[in-house]
Amino acid sequence: MSVPLVDESHRASLAQHGMWVTERAGAGGAVYRMPLAVRFDGPLDADAMLDACAAVVRRHPVLASVLAERDGQVWAAPGEAPPPILFEDVSGDAPGAQEPPAGAGSAADPAGEPGSPEWLAARVAAAPLDLGTGPVSRFTLFRLGPLSHLLLVVAHHAVFDGMSKDVLLRDLAAAYNGEEPPPLPLSYGEAARAEQERVDAGLDAAAEFWRSRWHDDREVALPGATGSSLRAAPGEAVELALGDEVARAAGPLGVTRFELLLAALHVLLHAYGNERVTVAADLSTRTEQTRDHVGLFVNELPVASVPDGTFAGFARSLREELRAVYRHREVPLARALGGIGPRSALTPVSVSYRARPGADPVFTGLDASVDWAMFNGAVRNTLHLQVVDAPSGLSGVLLFNPAVLGRAGCEAVAEHLRALLRGVAARPEAPIAELPLPPRAAGPERAARQGGEPGAAAGGAARETAGPAADREGAGPGHAGPAAGPVPAGGSGGSGAAGTEDALVEQVAAIWCEALEVDEVRPDDDLFDLGGHSLTITRIIALVRDRMGVELSFEVFIDDPTVSGVADEIARSR
């Protein structure tokens, strides 16, 4: 029997905290639902499979947890009800199977015929998960026929990452086969506390490392792109056929397959006209003690370059940069530097690469096939490359936001990347300029992209990805006029937005000074320009609740994260 993974007293990890704030700010949603599908052929014992699902939840109670804010901190606690573990017989004519719910599937990835496995998957993935009230995970076993079943698991990213898929299915197979896995060495809460201690110890070094490297570039040139997005949105997918070129080229160059793919993506983006290339990569934060846990053990960090010279030389230099980044892999960028508001992605282009540790799990008496990269119908930015490196080979998919990048443009990226990889495999030591590269992308007009994406001012994306305040005068209500004078803690302030009393602005400014640990702020200062982050937001909300009796909306910290904006929100709420 394993130790409990969630108790009443453990603080959420920093990654969970940031994801919780992003959800509450309305910038998460479907993009954080992680689906996993397993098709079983053979004489499956449905009761035993459902019991096995329950055993997995008992072993990993984080799947039954909720997150809640208390005194300016986010805490993990057991949910009031266990995750739904359901059985449905949809063999033959499925009663009530008419149309998939709104949001299921996409124009390019339809949900399929009602009652089909694709339709069932879209139906389950479309159902919301709630970090605050639960459930944060859901298990549904469908009987498709006498010897055919489909298990669909959907979990919130705050309690689940890519490696969790392997852990969950391995433990599920063990439970179904009547085996007892070894106990886990520590609880999820203990793991979160140990990680927090390591982050605190490494915070200064990470801040020094990122200070010269991080540039909040919110634009990207891609074929046919009309904008750039750093916000979760309905997405579509293009399969990326990866042959043996990656494996053939990586060995002679002395880099891993991930490093080779990342280098190729950087070269391609540079060829499109992006002078300084920055791609956010999902990096595992698992340790020896957490390798067998279901949970969130990943941190998104940027990797920047200016490709030149030979591909081999560039790939090796990028390898060194990536290794340097990896030394700070546990420290969230926003925690190290501040100035980064709630957003679903750090950069317009990102990559996740997961090396699967072994063969698919074995369920006694059954043939099982797993969809390890099942698409949830959403994308977190403009373009995301997702790769699974399994013993059977590499498989990849490009996820894109059709509102700013058309399918033809994404297909062009896929073909350009394949051509570049073939060229690298044939001539790894060739100068980059001699490799098969596409023409420079025209890209959208800079003025149209200055706010981060079309409609940014209305949707709040400009605030999510904001740079220095001086670059964004007039971007929103907090920047509508000339800067007011500073408001010291406990001092006298100038007027906020129209209708907001000076005294209220002064109270809010005092709270900001306390939360940010500064001596003074101006009414139109941007929270993130002052170094605020997700922990700061929850602290301000708690202080406003305790001292002013108002529950602030998280959206205000995207729409207008200024003293004046928060004061206006408080005035409206009274």
C-alpha cells in the first residue's frame, strides 16, 4: 500500500500554482485536458478493468485532488468525490448517439460517426474538468462489441503529464493482471515540498542565467501566417512523418534525437526570417524518487539561438545551450524573472518530446493498442511540435491555431522540416546555407502583430505577453493617459480611472507594495512589469479579500493588471 499522495496540508507545486492561475484567468480550458485512449481486443473482464481503474486512483490520489486558494497560497486537497469511473455499452445501435457536443473534434479532425471510437473520444475529451471542485480525471470504459472495448482516460494537466501516461497504464495493467506494484518512496506532497526547496535554493542562479537570455518575442514568421498567438485556442493537427533520418543523423553528430530535431526546427524558423529564434521546450523535472508518480513534473523553458555556420556545429552549440538551460529546469521562468503574466505558452512556437521507456503494457489475455499522442482539439500557441520517441520509432504531429496559421501553412512547415531533415541526414557537416531551406516567409504585417494576435486588446492576449510598459502606451485602460505620480505604501495617491476614488487607489497601491515587497507603485504601473507572477496574483487577491471584502476576478490581471484597473474592478464589485 502506497503512502497518500495528497493531504490537507501540502502546498501545490509551482507548476500547479501557475496552471491554476491560468485556468482561473480564463486562459486554459480544453488545452489542459490530456486524453489517453486504449483499444482492447479479446475477452476483457469489464468489472476487473473498472476495479483496476479504481486501484490506480488509490495508488495515485492526485487524480482525485482539487486545488484551492487559502491565505494567498494554492493548496492541494482530496476532492469530495472520487473521479468518475464509468462503463457504457455502445455495441450495436447506441441509443441517444446523435451529435457530438459543441467543441468535439475540429474542422480538420472530425469526431467521426456517432458511436464510433473517434466520436466517443471527442465526447469524453470535450467534458470539462474542474481544478477547484473536481473531477480532475475521468475514466470511461466503452464496450464496442463482444471482444472489443475502448478505455478513455482524461486528466487535467495540473495532475498529469506525458510520462504519467506510461505510469498510469503500467499500474493499470498490473492491477488488471492481479499484480502488486512496489510502494512509492514518497508522497506527492513531499515531492512538491522538496521541489519548492530546490527552486528556492536555485532562484538567484536561475535569475542571473535568464536575465540576458530572455526576450519576450511575441511575433513569429511562418508560411501564410496572419498573426501570432500565445493563448489557448481551438486547434487542428497535421501529421509529421518522421523517417529514420533523425536517428541516422543524430549519432554521427554526437547529439540526441531530440537535440537534432530542436536544431532543425531552429534552422527552419531562422530561414523563414526570424532573426533570433526562441522555441519553448517542455523539460521533465522528474527525479529518481518521482519517476513512478502520476502528476505534473514538467517545466516549459525557452531555448534561443541565431543559427549559422555548419549544421553540425550549430547542433552541437544548441546542445550546449540546452544543457545549460537544463541546469535550471525546475525554476519556472516567471518565478526567476517576473514580468510574465498568465498565459498558456511562453513563445509562439513550442515543442514537446517524450522518449517512451519501453514496450506497451501487457494486459493478460488481451491485445492492447494505445494512442499515446491523442489530440484534445486545442493548441496553446501558434504552432506546437509534439513528438513521441518509442521503441517502434519516432512519431510526430504539428498542432496549430487555424485563426492565425492556415492548414496549408502548417503543411508547408511539415514538408519543409522533413526536407531539411533529409538534407541533414545526407550532409550533416554541410553549411546551413547549402541545406534544402524554404524561402523567407513574408509573414503578417508587424503592426497587425504588435498586440500578440488579432483581437489581442479585446481578448487580453496583449496583457498576457506584454513587454515593458513604455512599449504599450495606450494598449488598455491602465495606459490611457499620462503616468500618475508614485503611490508609496501608506502614502497619498493620485486619481485612478474615472469614477475611482483616490482613497481606493491608495488602498490598492498599499496592497501591491506589500505583495511585491516594494516601497511605491504608480496607479498605471503594470503588475508584470514590476516583476509580478502567479504567486503575486493570489497574494493580492487574498489581501483584497481580507481587507476590503471583495473577491477579485482573475480576468482583471489579464485585461488591466494595474493599480487603477484593480481599483476599478473593486469599485464595480461593491
